[in-house]
Amino acid sequence: MAGAEERAPGAPLIIAVDGPAAAGKGTLARRLAAALGLPYLDTGLLYRAVGRRVLDRGVDPRDARVAEAEARALRPADLERPDLRSPEADMAASAVAAIPGVRTALLDFQREFGRRRGAVLDGRDIGTVVFPDAPVKLFVTASLEVRARRRFEELRGRGVEADPGQVEAELRARDTQDSSRAAAPLRPAADALLLDTTALDAEAAFAAALRLVRARLAEAGAPLSA
């Protein structure tokens, strides 16, 4: 496997940001992309949209045949749906993400997106499967209690009624499902930089992530001026 030091001169820069739900990786990846002048892709939305399409058909998201068909039928407009951030969509996304055929159907989309102009991509297997040769890989995590509080506040901010205990239980269940699935389980890449945001607000997490990115690229002889 190629390391950061083997990145070809002028090759599109890929920054992989992985981690469990509600660790803050989405906000972080979006801000890194803006700061570094790179496109951004929330790959979790792809799985949420597939899960929602399966639910729309009244089918269990664990149905591999239907889920794969919906993944191959996915359209950009599906990513704009307003109902992709609910707890139901969370669990549906986790269920379809465990299906190898779904992951295969979405893999080319993600790789093509990154190869065009470089990108910051966040998800659960960007550094391990989608772009294993990415020169910069971050694994963003936080305690379950903090992640549950963040998710609860996010839901409440959108006017969604939620119970804190149920939110935590759902996150715990999703963690288990994501980390134990046979297809691309959630885990840090061997060369990922770990960032624990438990005690960090958004500003501190962003500053820490930017320092890590710059340091890793400097090690590879490709520092950023951004």
C-alpha cells in the first residue's frame, strides 16, 4: 500500500475523515474542505439516501436485493431530501451499509468524486477501503455520552422530539452494527491520525485537525499554505 510519502507530485489531495456517528467528523470535514479549497463529500448521506429509498418501498433495509437495486438507482436529488437525518434514517443507513452489494455500488461514485479535483470525504471506511492510499487520514471519535448529547441537541435544534436515553441507546446499537459488520467494519486505518473530540468544541476540534493535516503533509514534503 502506498503511503503519504509516495503521493505523486500534482496528484489530487485526498483527506479521509472517518469515525462513529456524532463524533463531529461531518462539521470538521466540511470546514477542512473550505479551509483547504477542496470539494467535500459526506459519504454517509449516500447510505442514508439508499436506506430511505428502501424504507419508502416498505422493505426492511437489511434486504440485500432491494437495497442493492436502490443503491444503483441513487440520484443526486436523493441527497437533498430533508428526511435523511432522523434516527430511523440512521439505522437504515447502518443496515444497508453492511450489505456488500450496496458498498460496491457506491464505491465508484465516491472514488470518482475524489479523483476529479481531490476532496475531503467523511464516512466510516474512507481511509480503509475507499481511499486506502490517502496521504492524510483522520479518525475522529468521542465518548458515547458526549456523542449522544450532541445528537440529542442536534435533533432538538431541528425540532425533532427525542429522548436522551433512547438517543444514546440508538448510537450504541449503531456503533455495534458498524464495527461488527463483515463488509468494511468501522475501524481506524493503521496510519490514521486519531482525534478525540470529547473535550473539544467545534473551533478547538477544527484547529487540532488542521494542525494534524498540515503536520502530516509536511512530513510527506507537501505542506499546505491554506
